[in-house]
Amino acid sequence: MIRVEMLATGDEVLHGQIVDTNAAWLANSLFENGLPMTRRATVGDNIDELVRILTERSKVADVLIVNGGLGPTSDDLSSLAAAKAAGVELVMQHEWLARMTAFFAARGRKMAESNRKQAEIPAGAEMLDNPVGTACGFAMTLNRCWIFFTPGVPSEFKVMVEEQIIPRLKARYTQKDPLLCLRMTTFGRGESDLAAEIEPLPMPEGVVMGYRASMPVIELKLFGPSSKLAEMQQVWRQVREIAGESVIFEGSEGLPEQLARRLQERGASLAISEQFTAGLLQWQLASVAAPLKAGEVLPSQHEMLAALIQRAQQLAASSQATLSLVVGGMEDQHIGLALYTPQGSWGVKVKFNNTRHGLKARQDVVAMMALDMLRRWLNGMAVASGHGWIDVVETLRG
């Protein structure tokens, strides 16, 4: 199997001053393209250490993707380190220099002299296009390894990986039996609860079941070679039966995306009123272009469940929305939610029975509960559902 590694660079990444989201994104992208990552490492802005680790990994890996260090400042050292490791000089790419100069001129700015270094790559390296930034990437061979150098800015990095690197890797390396990953995301049951029923299932050879808890959901993953797809699908049907109504989506489409699509297909619109979730619900749906008619964030106040239902009905009428969701305020670990639909209204009051979770975790869970109420109604299911450490203490039909 091809050995693909990643090397993230930068003191800010090494010391945890920024979260390396590029690494997680790359690992997932490589996996989905049948080129799973085998190792990843991080190194700071030290030229000797960069040269050492490039030399070391080039003798082990088939492919190494280096992220960061292509900027204009003195601590951007990836190009220089690559040249030193290969024993060659840096060479100015005049075509790229002209593109950078034009890039700044089009924005009414003069390019700083320091930016010139972004057009220098090791002699013999292949330049990689960057249509959304000023740092060109490059690819080179060192020892046994094909090394790709990429910018650290996520938007630039992702475009370069998708348009420049993945196509090159797939053209060179044909995977006879690439890995597959079946994904299912659940809400309402704990990881240990699900695992207790799933673990006894017999797995085909080479197939592994994985779990990822990411508040407030549990993601189930079935990994295996493509040659085992039929057997994996049989196991997956059993997993789906075990998870039951807690399955909120399969694949990589999130619940907000799913709901936005379902509402658009129905020609339905939604209005939202929030207290405890403080606009989180509206942000999640607006970010996926859900058909929102109205939204409001109110200060926390004591309201009976019947009042929440009435407010949901009034909100839909005043905004001319097809549906409405209302999230009430928190009082003594209790919180109410209401859903208005043309077929009726529902109210649910829940109680947090575990106080160790912080405000953000609670807001995330309550927002997901509101979205799940809507999902369950769209699927013809009972709208009331708890979530492990949250109990449903009252339901009311309006």
C-alpha cells in the first residue's frame, strides 16, 4: 500500500496556538480518494529541523504533503528547507512573480519586496498553481518520496489539494482495493449504549467498526476494503436497525443541510425564535441556505409549555412561514421547545440531569434537539425525544 504522510509546519501549530484543521480535512479527503494517510507530524519554524525531517521522511514515505511555510515573512522556511535538503538553489519563477505583481496591482496596492520569495522554488521542482492566493506550491522528488509543498491558508490549501495534488496521485497510484467508509450519525443515544449492541455483530475480515463522539452526536463508521462492500452493507443494515430512530443522517450531509434540502423540496419555509440557544439555531440553518422567513433572539424568560406553543403559532402566522421552531429559556435545569406545523403543534419540556456540561455543550444539544424535532416530524415520527443525560419531562399537543 502507498505510504502517504503529512507534515504541518509552523510554531503556532506546534505549540497549539491555532488548531490544525488542515490535517483533519486532508486525512478525510485522502481517505475518501482511496489514499489513506499513514502518518502525520508537526515541526516548528526551525530551518535545521525542517531539513532533518524532510530528509528523514523522504526515505520512508512514498508521498509527503508539507503544509505551511510558503508565506512572505522570515519564519516561512519551507522552500528554503526543501532546497537545502535536495542540495539545490532556489530559482525565481518569473511567470509567478508577474502574476503576484498583477494580483496586488488589481487591488490598488504595490507588492512588498518580501513577497518576491513566494515565487522562488527549488531548482528542478514542479510549480503548482494557486488560483486563490499569492504563494505558489511546488512538487519535487527527494530520495524515494514525492513531496508536495502547500500554503497554510485553509482556502488555498484545499484548492491546491483538490485541483493539483489528488489528480496527480490518482494518476500515478492505482489502488487495487481502496478503503471504503460507511458513515452514520446518531443523536439521542450514548456511545457505550450503541456499542453494547453493535460490538457483538460478526465483522467480515478486514472490516472495522469505529465510533466518534462529537457533542452532541455520535458518528458510526464502518471501514473496509471495496472488495468487501456487499458484506459491509449487510452489517450496515444491522447497525441501522440497532441505531433505530436515533439515526439523523447517513453519509456526510449534516442535519442542517438535510433539513434545508427537505424544506426546499416541500416548498416550505421556517421561522425561529430562540432564548437559550442565543441564535445558534438560526446560524446553523442560515449557513446552509435554509428557507428562513424570520428569526429572533429574545432574553430568557419563564414560560409555560402552552405559552411556547402559542408563540410558535403566532410566529408562523406573523411571518407567513409554513413552520416555526421556538426554543425557550433555561429555568432550574428545565427548558421548553415548541414546533408549529400546518398539521398541529407540539411542545416538549426537557430536564438536564447532568450539570457537569458547560454552556456551549448545552446550547449545542438543545439546538440539535430543536432540529431533531423538525426532522422527526418530517419523517412522520413522534417529535419528542430525550438525549442520554436529558430527560423528557412533559409533552403537549397544541
